[in-house]
Amino acid sequence: MTDGHLFNNILLGGRAGSNPGQFKVYSGGLAWKRQGGGKTIEIEKSDLTSVTWMKVPRAYQLGVRTKDGLFYKFIGFREQDVSSLTNFMQKNMGLSPDEKQLSVSGQNWGGIDINGNMLTFMVGSKQAFEVSLADVSQTQMQGKTDVLLEFHVDDTTGGNEKDSLMDLSFHVPTSNTQFLGDENRTAAQVLWETIMGVADVDSSEEAVVTFEGIAILTPRGRYSVELHLSFLRLQGQANDFKIQYSSIVRLFLLPKSNNPHTFVVVTLDPPIRKGQTLYPHIVIQFETEAVVERNLALTKEVLAEKYKDRLEESYKGLIHEVFTKVLRGLSGAKVTRPGSFRSCQDGYAVKSSLKAEDGLLYPLEKGFFFLPKPPTLILHEEIEFVEFERHGAGGASISSHYFDLLVKLKNDQEHLFRNIQRSEYHNLFNFINGKHLKIMNLGDGQGATGGVTAVLRDTDDDAVDPHLERIKNQAGDEESDEEDEDFVADKDDSGSPTDDSGGEDSDASESGGEKEKLSKKEASSSKPPVKRKPKGRDEEGSEKRKPKKKKDPNAPKRAMTPFMYFSMAERGNMKNNNPDLPTTEIAKKLGEMWQKMTGEEKQPYIQQSQVDKKRYEKESAVYRGAAAMDVDSGSGGNESD
């Protein structure tokens, strides 16, 4: 739409927490989209009932009320925005925003205004605070003059907030004139009954439909899933979650390939919270072939008036289809199914691993979804580029049977999907290329297609990987292929990535030098080894290593690699934050952290390594000079004898 006004960095206040986004108002209504993707709110002009302005700390707030009783607060407007938006709404939308004032006196004595499902406490003509009665879980009388409200706190309403409102109590004296009592009811009872008629007190509300014993992978457990008119409830043995339908962003129905289970994912914004852990995705696993029959606890009048063409009286079919249809009808959320991608086995996903967890990577029409753990949704619009890598290019053993896929986001975050079968390469590459996503080359930075194909077409496991070669070349000098005898590595350090890649591949690339030497080594691999002076190890690697000479205690200590400095700096923090983590896992996580770091982040450790390298070169020169003097003096002594 061409007409209207656009505003950035506007916060969505109220029940959804504070999330910056883009706000647009036009002649047909208004819309708000969360920055970086996620929740989107669209309100048509015909659904608006009132609009208000209020001066809040450091900004102005626009309050919007809809016919459904919902109230949205958009915060972050400037003073000059108030007049321009007010004029636009009056001329193009036929709305005249009212102006409200915020009470900052701190008084706790005033009146109550209930409009729709919003309760506002007024001090004189100014607003002190307001709460949504849809968030009330229980309300009861305390004595004859007090009304207590209890709120839901373990759901999405508190997902983004450190503190949550637990309860609120109103004292209503018998002399109150706003809520007039009589001989049988006090003024407080009149207020309580008024709130009961509006509040979302679910103790007496029957679920529309219930699914028992459903396996949920995150948050893990078996739950009874109840679908109500305005929320869904997950009831387990240890946890109980209530999730407002307004928090559901999208539903995903994703079958497993050659597997008797199907994923149904409920994506939330904001997420539910369990302790300090946030769950933006509820991953439900259904048996694919299970058939159920359910009757909805809704009258024909309600179905005809509120859910016409959205719900039916009863359903019979596969359980994941029935569940998705009912939840979509009640919540209004859209459903995403697999798109055009097919794997080499005609499935909807490819097997891979993320953060040492095996799972399935679903290439969808507008993004990628990794399931089941950790559930990771990546939208195409968030991607800076993707990069195909030879499996093990970070320093581990290289295999031509698998490859890795690196996804770099525009916010510099990276996701590395490992252990994808080589046979999936062509289908995955063609799909990604068809979505016009930028594909980075591993080696020389030329055309993406040629570079990726060159890396993956070689069937020789011992072929030189350009990405690995680039890492090795950054390490430095001839001596980098020798082992550091002074650095005693823990068991968990084996296989950790280092800048000099001091493994078997280092001898093939570093000591061999040019291509001629590499080819000579390969040609002579079938012949008996020629007796020659070894340089740290023999041709076959470390398996047939000759006994080491006793180390000279006067020899200088070898220079440490950048990864060693990084590991020394971070190992203590890793152990403190994860006291129960085995040492092997600590080294593994340190290696993953190092691989994901940018060149700028590695620079301090590289500089430390370069300084140490210069120190080693100087000490080595002095040591070699002293050793030569000892040899000369020793030779002279033999001659005199």
C-alpha cells in the first residue's frame, strides 16, 4: 500500500512484553511486524472500536481496542508523530483518537473502570494502571470488603519479563457509590460479580476437545492437551502450561520420512517459560497411522456465529490432521506443510546434526526447520548466505560420504548442520539455489556452483580440502607440523581444532609442500618405505612413530597456537558454568565455539600466538648457537685425545 505512515522501533506493550518492530497505519487499518521476523499483528479499520494517546516515560503510547475485546499498546512514538497520526486517522479512517493522562502521584485510592476485558484503575481523571481480565486465573472474595485477583504467570504472558504480576487485591468499602450494594450483597461482591462475568476464569469452562497422553518432545513429557475457546492447556504430571491463542504465530505439520511418527510444531511469540528456560516451539509427536474421532463441545449456534467455515461439529481421521484442523480453527493460525523439496529417498527432510544432536532438517518454501532438538526455525529472509563444506573441514577426519551446511544469518549468528549424506547434495543445492539464496564458495571465492561442486565431486577421502588448506596456511611456518612436546593435552583435547592442524593431514600438506611432492608420495605409497631421517613422524603417520629422543631441558618452549590460548582462557569459564559436564564434552564445546568465531573474534588469540612465535624464534636462535658451540668444543676435545 502506498498511502499511510511507517514507524520503526515501536514496542508492542501489554501482555506480549516489549518487542521492537515496525508499525504501519494506512486507510484500511494498521499493522505491526516484529523486527527480525515473528509475530505480526494486522487490524482492519472495521475491527477498531477506539484509539487513545497517552504520554508515558520518554515516549507516547497508542492504545488500540478491537471488537473482539482485545487491547493493544504500541509504545515509542515521538511528540510530532501524535499530531500527524491523529490527522491521518481523522481524514482517512474516520477515527478521532482520545487523549488519556497517566497518574504519577502514587496514590492508591481511586475508581475502577471496566471496558471490555480491560480493568483500569483511575486516580481522579488520570489512569494509574490497567490489567487484562483475560489474564485472570482465579478471583475470590476475602472477607466482605476485599476482592482478590490471581493471574497466570507460567505462560507466554511472562516469557519476556523477569517479574510477573501474581495477584492484585482491591479494598471496596461498604460506603462505595460506584458499585452499589444492597441488603444481600456488599459493594465488593458487586465488583467481584462484575469481574467474574468478564475474567477468563477457566475452572468452570469445559474444553472444546481433549487429546490424552500426547508425547511432547519440547518441553519433554506426556501431556493431556486441552483446546479451549481462547487458549490451549498442556497438563502433565509435573508441569501445567496455559497458552493464549494470540501467542501462536504459526503451526507446522511435518511428517517424518520412512518413520511411523509425524511432527506438529506450535510456534509461539512470546515463548512459554519453565524456570529459566524459554520454549518458542512446542514440538508434538503423533503416531502417523493413529485414527481418532472427536466431537467438539460447541453448540450449533456458536459454530454458526463464531466459527462458520472454520470448524465442524465432529472430526474423524488421522490424529495429527484432526488436532491441526481444530487448533487452526480455534486460533486462526496458519499451517505450514512440506513444500517442493524431496530428498534422495523421496522424503521431506535430510538427516543431519546440530550442536551434537541428531535430527531432521526440513527445507521449507520460506525457511529451514531443524527438529526435534533443539528446534530451530530459520527464515530465508534472515539468511545472509549458506556455505557447503566438506565434512570434517574444521579439523576432524575428512569423509567424502558426508558434507556440512553452514547457514550464516544477517545478525552474524551461524548454524552448522553436520553429517548430511553426500547423496543429498544435488537435491539440496538445487533447492537452495532455486530460492535465490547466496551460496558461498569454500575456496577461491569464485562462482558458487563451481566452487561447491569442486569440493564435493572428489570421491577420494584423502583429497585436499581447500577450506582445510586455508586454515593450515594461516598457521604459519614449517615447524607447525611438529608436536608441541611442552603442551600436555588432556584426553578431551584430542581432535580439537587448531590453527596449525597438527594431525596426519598436516604432514601431507605442510611437509610435502608443492603438488609434485604430494604426487610423489602418493605414487610411492605402495613401495617399501625408504630409510631416511624422519621429521617428527614417518610416512605412515603417528601409528609407527619412532621412539622420541630425550628432550633437552634447555630447549626453548614451543610457541602456542591461537586455539590453545583460546582454550586456556575459556576452559575455566566452561567448567564453572557446566560443573557436571565431562572433560570430553568441554573440549568438544570449546572446539565448536572456536569454529563459529569470526576472524575478528579470533584476532586477540592470533596476536598472542604471533608474539609467542617471535619469542620462540629468538630463543631457538640462541639455543642453536649455544648447541653449535658445544659441538665445536666437544669435537676439539676428541681430536686432542
